[in-house]
Amino acid sequence: MLLNAATPLTSRLRTHWRRWRSWRRTRPFWGGLLTTTGGAAILLLPADLYTVLSLPGTAGLAGFLLGGIIITTGLLLWYQPRHHTLLSIIILLAALASFLYTNFGGFLIGMLLALTGGSLAFAWTPATEHATGHTAQPRTGDAEPASGEPSAQQPHHPHTP
């Protein structure tokens, strides 16, 4: 069997891969992934067996609360990408608060991951038509004549006679 021959399995894999890539590129994927990972570190480290380092009470409750907020907003980045600015600000504030209220923000690992993910989500912009491969059709007033010569109609500038 030839390696380049398309089998039903490879065509299904290509289809699924294209759909995955299309879904991933329409949202702040890496920001959401880093944020969710950082929130999991903040959430799970106080719940671990390190009873000397993770204090019960306020520090443990804050770890669960802030870690849960960061994980939730990281997932919302994937499913509500149009709110990426607000969600990333919430992530950044919760990650900075985790440094004070939990064990140095999940021993700095969770806080740094959440800060990096929130920053990536804040900087993310939706794909333009050029990046997605769709070309915009020129409007009728913008089109050049078919002969290749410039149009006879000159643009009117308000400051020129």
C-alpha cells in the first residue's frame, strides 16, 4: 500500500485535525491552557499532603477559591473568546492575589503559569479574514477598470480645489 494513498482512517484523521486546528485558532487556546494549568496548581497544592507548608483554614480556603476562579476563567477563555479582555483581567488579579493568600501562588509555579496565560489571553486578537484564507471581494466603487488603466474618476479631497 502506498504511503500517500488516502484511506478512510487518514481522511477522517485529517478532517478531525482540520476541525481541531480551526477551533483552536479562533480562541486564545494557549492562554486558556496555561491559565487552567496554573489554576490547577494553585488549587491542588494546598490540598496535597504538605500539611506543614499548606496551612489549613484561610490559606486552604483561599487556595480552593482562587484556584477555582482561575480554572473557571481559563475554561471560559475557550468557550467565550469574545470576553477575553475581561476574563484575562480577572485571571491576572486572581493570580496576583494567590501570591498573598495561598502558598506563594502555588509555590510560584501556579501564579507564574496563570500570569503568563492571562497575559497571552489579553494580547490575543481574533483572526482576520486574511489569516483565515478568505479574501474580501472588492466593492464596485473600488474596482479598477478591466483594461488595466486607472479610472477616470479622481478622489475628491476637501482641502484641494
